[in-house]
Amino acid sequence: MYDDLTKCEIAEIKVSYKTKVKASDRPHVDSSNTAKDLLIKSFDPDTIELFETSKAMYLNRSNKVIGVITISEGGLTGTIMDVRKILAPAINLMANGIILCHNHPSGNEKPSENDILITQKVKEAAKFFDITVLDHLIITPDLRYYSLADEGVI
């Protein structure tokens, strides 16, 4: 217990977002195919068939891309999609929408039960912040993809 709080030092937190892209130049996402084309650029072509990587794309109210981040990199058969690592940037960026994405090195674009469960978990958590999970894309090394939204899964 501190009797004299002036002796107590705490860390100062600074959250910032810097962009080099003017709002008018940001790409507009109007379909799962457009989202896939934009997201695939953020994957390393040398590792897309070696291990799973999960990403999140953040959008504003007009479905213009604010940015994309890598959530995690995993092994050949899985990667962790931590809800907090997905939602923290969304809140800080004042995003209205999220598109989740990960690759399947095996080439099978069908979602696993875990893929569907984590999508539902993120979707439910995002509701508390009025953020919509618009889609979850699964991309294969040969650039085929599966959209959970297009298939009515979410």
C-alpha cells in the first residue's frame, strides 16, 4: 500500500494510428472477392503453404479499408485467433467492421469446426462495441477461398 502516491510511478500509455493513405484513396470492399484480393497481398507468398497465419482487416462505415494486421502465425494445421488481439485494434481504430482471414496450407478451403466457433466468438464479442464481423475468409496457396458470409455460416 502506498501512503504517499507521489512516490508511485506508473507507465504512461499512448495509443496512436498513423496512415500514409488518404481516406479518399483507401480501397472499398464490396464483396468477398474484393476482400480476398486485398488480403492476399498481406500474406507472404514464401510461407502461405508452410504455416497458418491469421489476419484481420478493419473497415470504416463506408467499408473502406483502414488497415490489416497479422493476428498470429501458427503451425501447419492451426493458428490462434485471440479475440482481444482482434478487437483491441478495432476499438482503437474506431472501426465499424472486421473481416477475419487465415490461410489453409493444406489447400482445403473448407472451414473447420474451430474456424466456425472462433468466428462466432469474435462476432459475439464485437457486438458489445457495435462492431460487425462482416466475413471470415479462408485462403489457400493456389488463391481459392471460402467465405463464411457468402456460404451463410455467419
